[in-house]
Amino acid sequence: MSEEGSNIVDFPGTEKPKPSGYQAGTGSINMRSDLVVEASKIIPEPPVLINLVSSRVKQLNLGRTPLVETDHRMGAADIALTEIIEGKISCEDRDEDE
């Protein structure tokens, strides 16, 4: 197994179209585990991080422009995680009373 393959974490798949990094038949997206660890330092609640990444992946797959510099090896999930790490996107706390 290559070193890069050991640095991948499965993430639940998204709706069509299939994002780059998608593994056919698995229903998951490959993400670099180092990016997941770094992003989880910024957004420590896993459900919030998952929802934010999922929403951003959907936007990117619909054609939104990435807010960070990318290369051909980055999938949509890696781009979303990098945007979180660099502070380009974040989640907003909302009062439940509103």
C-alpha cells in the first residue's frame, strides 16, 4: 500500500454529480486525514464539521469557485477542509430563540 493511501479517510458520499476523489461502489469520498485533523482543531464538534464539509462539497460540485489555491490532486472534500483550515469558511453560531 502506498504512503498516500494510508493518509485517506472515508467520508459519506454526496448526491450527484460524483465529486473528484469519489470511489465507485463505496459511496465515499477520499479525504486526507491530516486535513481532517487540522480542521477538527478549528471545528471540534464532528457533526458540525461533517455538515460544513458536506455542504461545501456540494457547492463546489455545483460549480462554486474554491476560495483557496488548489492543485489537480485535491478532491472537493480536501478543498473544503483547506478552506476551513485557512479560515475562508466557518460555521456561525445561531441562537435557538431566533
